[in-house]
Amino acid sequence: MRNILLLSTACLLAATACQDDDSNTVPYNTLDGRPPLVVAHRGASGFLPEHTLEAYQLAIDQGADFIEQDLVLTKDSVLVCRHEPFLSGTTNVADLPQFTSRKTTKSLDGVPVNDWFASDFTLAEIKTMRAKQPMADRPQQYNGLYNIPTFQEVLNLVKAQTIAKRRIIGIYPETKHPTFHQNLGLPLTDKLMQALTAAGLNSRTAPVFVQSFEVGNLRAIRNQYRSTVKLVQLLDAADVDANGTLIMQAPNAQPYDFVVSGDSRTYLDLTTNAGLDFIKTYADGIGPWKPYVQPYRSTDMSLLPATNLISRAHSRGLLVHAYTFRNEPRYLLPAYGNDPINEYKNFYNLGLDGVFTDFTPAALDAKNFIPTKASAKSK
Ligand code: G3P
Ligand code: CA
């Protein structure tokens, strides 16, 4: 047992060195020459209700490199894993009569939302709810079975599984709507940094990426908290137009803390050379929506030439982790012929450093087709 614990500790301290058992001696086209990371988006969310311990466990069993947690705070300031600060889409809260009166309207990044909010419930109350599948075309038979995990429970799971599986399992927490939480007096960033520090994961070498669609909280982690933990700036958009241009439209046009502070820069502005230079001052990577890398026309969904975002990010030492890869045909462009492996192959060819995927097995299968720098030269 002692040896296993030593292995775990050593790997956690030197994550990048231990991460890739399958690393090739010939470098890949990624920034660090290693195979791209497979990040289980909300756990194994293509199979089980998202952000449950069961979905995280399945993603670990499937072989994901990292598991992703979207984080919001309860009324008593406990970090729980939910994609939204409101609860009706992913829990049975609407079916619980004792909570009927808690439904309310709050402004979420400038948009009025009428729902039940995690910030109006204690953790004990949230633990009486059960998770459900938010997508109608995904398995519904697990609805009502699993509870809502705290971030601490996920940290405990990952620690135990790192020992059990004898491999690095990374975490990829996202601060959800930091300004919204700040306006409620709830310390989202503070709680995250406390949890990472207590778990021994607040360091450069820890298998952790902290991500956010807002900017201020990431800069604060680097500058005020003096943390060296790896940071990723997420990049959003409303849609693409007929020419494949990304549409910058609220609430997906700007980091909401920019809206509040009067900073006019959009996410698209953050992908210019000046924007990437700015991100490089505090972050280790960018997390763009896929069309920032591989555009397509909204009219016939046909592919356009790939952008040079990856090479411009790499030239600044920034990683690129794109979201979200999904197997269902309705998410696949015609060029991929209903085969999700073709989408991964395209992005892996372009040198992407990581994928947020609902379907870890497909992302791993596609790794068999990753080109290396040697094969690129021999073409
Ligand atoms: O965090 C990467 C990706 O998950 C961003 O989109 O909305 O699924 O959190 P979302
Ligand atoms: Ca996320």
C-alpha cells in the first residue's frame, strides 16, 4: 500500500512527467509534443446524468485524462457540481413540493432567469434532490438515482481513483458565473482556491486546469492569490453566420465581468494577436468553441479552411483545448459523415492540445490516428 501511495504522490507532484504512458518518442503537433488530453466534459455525460459521481467514475473507467467540473455555490457557500447556477434542467427540483416556493427570477449575466437557484438552497437541501439527464435523446433510465456531488467529494473520488488505477487523473474545474456569485456575496473563487490548496493541488505541476468564461477571476487567481495553478481562458460565441464568421451577440459576446467594467472587448477580440498576448499575461491556454478553430457555414454546414488560431496560440506558448465534442449526428457536420472519429481526426491533425468530450471512448479511439511531427514532415 505504501508503494501505491508513493506512486500517487509522485505522480501528483509531477503530473506532466507521469501523464502519458502512451507518449510517442516522436512529438505530436501539440504545443508540448504529447498526445492531446481527453477531458471528460461534465463526466461521462453522454452516458449518465452529468456532474454526478457516477458519471465521473465512468469517465475515469473509460480512461479520460481529466474530468471536468462546472462549479456553483450553495446558500451556505459549498461548491457543488452543476452546469448552471439554476437547477431545473439537471435535477428533479421542480418535482419536490417542499421547494415550490423557492422558484424565483434572478438576473444571470444580464438575462432574467425564472428557476430554482443553488444559491437559495443549503447543501443539505440540495442533497435531497436527484440528478436527471438534461438531453431528451440521451439515456433517461438513470434519472432520479444519483445525488448532486460537492467539489470535495469529487476531489476525494479522484484521489482514491488515482491510487486504484495507478495513473494520473486530472481535474478541470470551471468557475461558473463568478460575477453573478460575487453580486450575491458568495465567494466562488475563494472556495475553489481553498479546496485546491487543502487537496495539495494548488501548484504548477498539479494535474489541474482552472477554466472560466470570465477574465477577472482568472487574473485574480494568478495575481492576488499568487497561484501558479494552470489556467485556461474560455472563449464563447453566439453562433456562426453564413460566411462562417463567429457572431458576437450578448450574452455570449463578452466575458460578463468585461460587460460590467465597461471593457468593450469581445471573445473574438481576445483571439487577435493582441488578445492572445493579453491572455498570455495570466493564462496557460485558451478553451475556444470549436468553430474558432474549424469554421463552417451556417447555411449548409460546410467546412471552411481551418483558422490559424492554434498556431498563433502555440507561438505564444498557449495550449488550445476546444469544446464540445459529441457523438450524436445532430452535432456532427456533414463533412464528418456521421462518424465522430473523423471530427477528432480533423482537430488532432490541426494540433489541438485537448478536447472536451461527452464521449471519452471516441476521443480515445481517435488518438490512434494522431499525426506526429515526423509524419507531417514526411508528407
Ligand atoms: O468548459 C468547457 C465547456 O464546458 C464550456 O462550455 O457551457 O459546457 O461549460 P459549457
Ligand atoms: Ca464547462
